[in-house]
Amino acid sequence: MSISKEELIKLIVNLIYFKTITKDQESVKKAFAFIKDYLKKSNLFVKEFQKNGFLSLAASNSYIDFSKKYDIIFHGHIDVVAASEKDQFKPKIKDGKIFGRGALDMKGGLGVLIYLMKKLPKTDKKIILLITSDEEIGGENGTNYFFKDLGLRGNFFLTAEGERDYLLKVKQKGVVMFKLKAKTKGEHSAYQWLSENAIIKIFNCYQKIKKLFPKKKSKDHWYSTINLGLIKGGTAVNSIPNEAEASFDIRFCEPWQSSDAIINKLKKIIQKERLNFELIYKTEMMATDIKNFYVNNLNNVVKKELNIKKDLYFKNHGTNDARFANIVGIPSVGFGPIGDNYHAPSEFVYIESLVKYFNILEKFVLL
Amino acid sequence: MFSSIILLTKSLISIPSTRDNKKALNQVLDLALREVKDFTIELFEKEGFPSALIYPQKTRPNNFKIILNAHLDVVSGREEQYKPYEKDGKLFGRGAVDMKGAAAVEILVFKEVAKKVSYPLALQLVTDEEIGGFCGTKYQIEKGVRADFVIAGEPTDFGINNKAKGIIWLKIKTKGKAAHGAYPWRGKNALLITFLSLFVELSFI
């Protein structure tokens, strides 16, 4: 099977034209109609899904049935973050790059997956492509719907998120975001002994929580971190604040850690300090075994195709939807084409990397 | 004497002389000055806050022996708090204790004794004590008003309040470096710099 660069570029450019900002599910609907039409002449089975108003699309070379285990699950999300400039949805091609909202994150990679599915040669492998529309706001109603609610299982999962470099993202930190609230009596500030200060109470509690996440010397920063991101409190310079709240973002990666294990430890400290705990968001970490057959195969294909010797395994401080598959036990990676400026006005993907990406995945599928 | 103290205090309370009500600040001072119209009244004004210095002499002496100081402004209250009433030997109302009651006493004491005493005595009435006193008492000092001794009629449970803490109000502005919350080592957290420098290193807490 040979690749038609023109057809691939045309497909990606067409995808970028749809203003599929996460909350704009009408545009997602139109984009899905376009994709279904594009896949019409193939032998693929295509099915639409929906949870809490968020649409998803699945395309497979075998009848879609989640009671069977798939060999390979490909994934891409159609939703994009909002654009500051209108013409970001009018893609441009210049200097071997496609510019536009979502070019890198991630209609470039998604386009390659759709194209690959359409051109898929005969294989015994059961391959399914999931296209979701809520990755930018957490993925609970898209990717996680397939794994958690519908029970989708497989031997390998790949999401086509683009990056600055060719990376096989095999690890991701987990996340616990929470809010602390403090209430005290409050008083005139000249009488400090009459009331505790709600802001200071929170800060003192933070000092204790921080000890759970010691800074470590490590080049790749693969240790758990906590960020104090937001603090609110106080009404006047001469009053002791009687109410305060602060929000924190924990990213964890130690083997003993799970979101619940961390929350339990937090609660012990927070209760001692008599503060109020409110969970904002949590998600588990991802840790894919690089000795896995598929992961190892992909690594070898990528190295050969790019003509490099070094392994491309990468630890991701942020998150992508691959974690949902990993949480249910599926070896998962994030791997996509390359470009830059994601979430920025000048977002782009390299056309050459799209071609390389296609060649890599094609060889991987046939291995 | 007693009934005129109550009467004057009540009329002072009935004027809502808060910082944002400049008209009421002038009214409350006028009302007080009506009691001492037989004396020399020196008027001051800064940034819309009126104040007065009252003495028996035709011109201001270089140095008073004693100044009786009172402020006629109050912190804001609900409308019904400006309707004073008596109950169980107490007078209720916004400013009753802080400090229109004491102001009435100081005014009437001054009126009674200022011409009888053998030394220069003055009455100082200001309208900005609750927000710092810079446009009243401080301003009069800047204009050369001096004395050997000053009594401010603030409530002290009959204690003699001869000390007051100094105040520094300050704002710390910190500029850090923003980064995504998953990459704290790429940024400098401005919140932490502020807290750590002020509270941990200076150990104010």
C-alpha cells in the first residue's frame, strides 16, 4: 500500500476547517458526518456513541462488539481548544508545515489514523479506531466511556497526540487537585491573640502537606510535585482574615501512590489542622511496561524508520487519554507526528512527519 | 449639667457622621461649635475633612498647657443606630462610646472651665479619627498647634492610656514566573515567595 500525500493533507486540512472546540458538539457532529462519508467506501464498521452530550466515533476492521478483545486500539480526539484568531480554522500550508488550530493537537495524528484505517490491508488483527470529542476537558465522557462504561479491552492502545519530538510516552503522572478551606473567628488586626488567621492556617497546613512531596535531584523530574496555584482570603489590611481558601495541584508518580492513597494522607494532615478538604479532580498515573510485545515492536519500528539508535521512551508530566486504557490494564502509549505551538495561534504540524508517522504505523500494524 | 450632656450626646449621635458623608461631618462639627460660640474658633480643613481648635484667647497661644481632643466621626452603622435611646442607665447609639459621649463631656467641660483656669486650655474637634487622623489632629499639628499635654477622650474603662503601638501597613508585590502546574520546577511561584519571605524568614508568625 502506498501513501498519497495529497490525499492525506487534504483530509487533515478538511478536519481543521471544522470548528470542533470541545463544547461545540454541533461542529463535532458535522466533522463526524464528514469522517463517516470519507470511510464510506471502505470495508470498515463504523458506529457513533454518545455520553452526556459528548459524541464519539468508532471504526474497526471487524464488527464492533466490546465483548471481544481488540489487538490494537488507536485513538485520536477531534476536539480542540478555542482559538484566539478566527483564521486558525482556515488551515494554511507553508514551508512543509500545516498551520491551523488542532494541526498538532491533534487532527494531524488523527488524520493519519483515519487514513490508515481506510487503507488498512487485510490482516487477522482486530483493529479499532476511537475518535472522541472531550479530551481537552478530561476525557471522562469520551475515552473513559469506552473503557470504564462499555468495557472495551485490547492488547495495545495508542493515542496519536503530536509533540515537539518523536516520543513514545509510556508513563504519565497521576493528578489530585483539591481545595482547602479555613474558617476562623476573625478580629481587628491589632488584636492578633484573639483569632487565628485563616490564610496563615492554610499556609501552615501547606507546609506540612509539602513534606509528602520532597523535591528530588533528578534530571527528568520524575518525582511527585505539589503546586499552590490559587489563594483567596481577607477583606481589609486591618482585619484578621476569617475565611480563606487555596487550591493545589498534585502530580504523582511514585509506585506506592494512587489518588486515593494520596487523598487519605492529605486528609489525615488536613483534619489535624481542622481545615476543610474539597476534591476538585483526580486521575491515576500511567505506567506501561516497555517490555510489552507491542510497545517493544513499536519502539523498534520507530527507531528503524527514523534511523536512530536511542530508545524513544518518554515520561509525561502532563496527561493524555492513554491513561484510561492503562488504568484497566492495557499497555498504552502516546505517540504522534511532530510540530509545535500547541494551544497557541501558530500551531503547526510537519507534513514530512505525517508521512513518516503513517509509514511507522503501517509497518507496526503488519508486524 | 448631666441633662445637657445627655442632650448634646443624643444630638451628636443623630447625625450619621461617617467618612463618606462629608455633609454630615460638617453638620456634626457645626452642632458642636454652637456650644462654644463665645470662644475663638479656628477652622481647619484638609481633603474635605473639617476640624476646629477652640480657645478663650483672641489669638492662638504658641503653646497650650492642655488640649482636650475629641473626634466626631463614627464608623458606619445601621440607620436605627443613629436614633439614640436610654435604657438601664445606658445610652445606646452609634458613637455613644466611641466617642460622642466623651466629646459632649469635653465640650461642656471646656465651656465651663476654659475662662476660669489660669493656663491656656484648648478644645480640639476633628472628624477623621476612624480613618487615621491625618486630616484632623495630624494636620493641626502640622499647622503649629502645640501643647504640654493632650487628653483624647477615647473610652479606656477609666484607665490612663499612655501608650499606643505604631503601625506599618505594607503591600508586598512579587513577580514569579508562570508555568503549567505539572511543571513546578519550570516556574517560580509568586505566592510562595511572598509567604516564605514574610512569614518564614522574617518570622512574623
